[in-house]
Amino acid sequence: MNSKQEIRKALLARRMALSISQREKAQDLLMINLQKIPLPFLQLAHAYQPLPERHEPDPDPLVRWLQIANPTLQLAVPRMLEENELAHIIVTEDTIWERNAWGIPEPLEGEIAMPADMDLIFVPLLGFDLKGNRIGYGKGFYDRFLKDTRPDAIKIGLSFLGPVETITADPWDIPLDYVITPHQSYAFT
């Protein structure tokens, strides 16, 4: 497997082969491994909305745990814009959700959070390597987003699978600080 497209295809097939019970157990183990990471006090976190039909890990239970540890923590979630960019909307109890063209729930409207203000970002991925390089779906949404975050913002990938041997990083790729899997957390800082 050399090309990113081949790696994407193989990783998605492996993740799709996980049963419901395997995914539920893996999701619980992600929480346990998040709790082992020494995190500072957080004020603003960003979390993607998972695609259940692609068996993505769900960051929502992890965010809820972070909100217990950081009672004033605000959460921003992405909203896709027409220019292949993301807006980051702060979630409140009044947030109204709608599904976009890909079926991903997004806030209809709300206060926009700036990437430079985010303390922690849960980053979606298909795979990662032991240098913190990630491979996503190939649209570049998170590559463009992460370049605008602070250098000290904590970037955490969530994966039900372990690392791949090597992902060739492109010049615009931003490495992750951590990846949490069901079996362990990987630190790259």
C-alpha cells in the first residue's frame, strides 16, 4: 500500500468490518485512554460530528467528560461552507441542528468561534502513523482548519484502529499531538 488513496480504502474497510459490539467497546476504551492524558484547563474545545455509517469514533462522550473536568468549557463544532472551508459554531442548549449534504449534523446558526481561540481539537481520521501524521478522507477540510489554530492547541485524533507503518506527509499537513485508540494513547509532542 503506497498511495494515500489505497491506505484510505484499506483503513475504511477495516473500520467498517468492526461489529456494533466491537465499536461500542472501543468507544468506551477511548474514554479510559483520554483520561490518562495530562490536559491543562480548557476553555474552548472543537469536536467533529461523526458519520455513524462510516463507523467513526464519537467524540461526544469525551467532550462531556471534559466538560465535567472543565465546567466552563465551551464546545465548537464544524459547519461546512460552500468554499470547502469550515465555520466553527459554539454549541448551546438552544442550538438548532440540520444535516448537511453528507448527512452530518451541523448547527443551523450560532456564534462563530475562531480557530486561534481553541484549546483542544478532536480531529477525525482514517489512520495515523507513529510520527503523528494523519490521513483523512482527502478533502482537506481539517488541513486548512488546523493551519489557523495556535501552535499550543492540543490536536487529538480518535481511532478504533492502531497506527499504520508510514503516512507520507504533505507540506501542508499538521501533525497531531495525540491519537487515542482503544488499546492506548499515542503522544507525539
